[in-house]
Amino acid sequence: MASASSSFGAPSLANMLARPVSLVISDQELPDDGSSVISSCVLRKFFGFYEVSRVRCAVRDQFPVGRVLPVTAPTLRHVVENFPHMTRENYMAVANAHSIAVRTSYRKEYIRDMLRVHVCTAECVNILIVFSLLNNPHRYFAHQTMPDPFFKKSPGLHYKFTPHTRQPHRMPGVVSEGRDDEHPFPVLLSFDDKKKIIIEWQQHMSADSLRHSACACCAHNVPVHNLALVKFDDVPLNLLRNDCLPEHTLPNSYALEVYQRAILYHKGLQDPWREAGLYLCRPCRASLIAKQPRQPVNALANFQYYGHERLPVDIRSTFSQASVYDLMLVSRARASQIIHHYAYKTTGGQYWTAEDASQRYNKGNIAIRAQDSTELRTLLPPSPDELLDTMCVIFAGHKQVLAGAH
């Protein structure tokens, strides 16, 4: 019973904590690599940075049984100078574990040099740098001598910068300046920074951000993020009145008397039948909510209210079914035109120019020319009844047509 109880309380070999291995600076593999020591050449070739920890690993997890390898070294300089495959985030993790103050603006090389000159204190005891076994070993694992810490003029720290003569893949207006170590590309961001970028992109591309709505003052269709809900009492509605409009043309899509007979767009009101907030765009809000309020230039009350909602039912339905070309005719739209210039050049001396050769014209898209709707009928094609038994003769020339020639 005694032996059974003792065997029951003893931990199994797999659950026992393994001792970390010591880093040995060597360009050759050692006989006991991975068991009690690890050579720098084997570490560079077969392992990658995993984490910084104060807890030892179990035997089943530590190399050569497992895939992780906790490493200890006399100083951080031994690890940093003999394992060049660490990223800026890896250096940041080691610096935070050793209570080294690092700013986000520090470059990778600067953080690396801070670790190289760091002198461990009592707080740094039992800090292990954990590496993990790679699936594919590094192809280039030869040891490279680093320059002295914070020595910027060292040739080993910089690379020769050769500007490209042809850069079709670069964005226009973007010029690379400086050397690679001064402006590293790409910048390796942390997971939190990447998450912030994703959240910001989701906010800008969300349905609410892309949605458009109308301003209650000018009825312009603007993005929702450019609209602001202004309280009813904060809007000087007396500036949005237009007493020159006939009574039968005033809007009936909202409570006109509740909103002090102001000419508004009902889709920009929070509640069109009770006192509620008004959605205003930036220009209208800047004009109305000011020390000296004034009527916005694009306000409907500034004779830009057309009274579509008060049109008869048949006319309103006709407008809703009209094509864009029909609306252009009614709105007296201006477009391109055909201009034919008749010219006559006299024959002088030995030079003679044919009259038809001296004509010039500019042609474009044919559209409405007149801006006066009362003259529109004279430009439209005549009806079939008017064309019946009708002949049109056009006289073109420099001489006056004889009177009575029809």
C-alpha cells in the first residue's frame, strides 16, 4: 500500500518540468544540442522565435520530444546578436518582459540595440526566450557580425540605395527617400493595430456610412455622416419662411403651422407632424446655427421650392412617368447645337474661290436652343396636318431675294 500510494502521488515523466537549455555560441553542431545546450548555428537554422515566458515547459512539450525550446543566455546581447531572424514585434515582446521602455516610433534596429546594451536586474530573473521548431529550416543561417550598438554610420547597418528609373508599380507622387533602415517597408504591425485598421475600414464601408439622406433645409441628397440632427428650438425657422409664395402652393407633406410656416423638405424631418429635430447638412447648419444666423443660399425658402406635391394628380403622375428627355424639354435644358456660318468671298484678281468652299460650320449634338419656353413651339417639328401639301424653299446667298418670290 505504501509503495502504491507513493507511485500514485509521484508525477509522470511526461508531466515533469524540463530545464531550459543554455545558448552556446558555436558555428558547429554540438553532440548534446537540444538536450542541455543549444548551439547558435542550430538555433538559427532550425528554430524560430515563439514567445517570452517565465514558466518552464513540460518534458512532453520541450524539444526533442516536443517542438518548443526555452533558452537561457548570460545576457540578451548573446541571443540578439546570434539570432537575426527576430522581427520588430519579437524585440518588443522581449523588451516588455525586461521592463525596457520602448516607444511605438522606435525602429526595429533601435530596439535591437537597446536589448544589446541592456543589463539584467533582479526583475529579469527566470525570463526565458522560447523558440519553436520550424517545419522548414532557414536557408540562410550563417552568422553575420553586427555593428556596434547605435552606430548608424556602420556599413553593415545600411544598404546601398539605387533609385529605379522605371517604377510602373509605384503610385504617382510617391517618392522613396532615405535608406532602407531609416524607412523600413513594410511595417510589421501588431495584432491590435491590424484590428483597429479592420474596424476603421468596417465603419467606413458599413451600410450606415454609405447611406444617403436629405437635408430638411435644402433637400440635397448627401451622405448620412454629413447630416446632423439639430433640436427644434435651436433652428431659427423664421429665416426659412417665404411669404411671397401663394397659399395654394405651400407644402402639405408636413405640419406647416407646427414648423412656423417654414418651407422645409419633409424627408429631412425627424417627425413631420410634431415638433422634432431637423436633419441639416453642413452648409445649412453653418448658416443657421451661428452667432448671426442667416438664410442658407440653397434653402428651399430662397425661391427654390417648386411645389411638386401641390400639383394636380394627373400632372404629378405625368411627371413621375416622364423620361429624362421629357424633363429636359420642360426645364428648357441647354445642350450642344449646330452653328452654320454662311460666308461670301469676292473674287479678286487672279484668285477665285467657289462660294460653297467658303462655308464653315461647327456641329455637335442637336438639342434645345431656346431658353424661352414660349418660343419652344417654333423650334419643334410641325404637326402632320401642317406638313400636308406644303413645300419649303430655302434661299442662301449674298444677294437679296426678290420680293414676292414664294
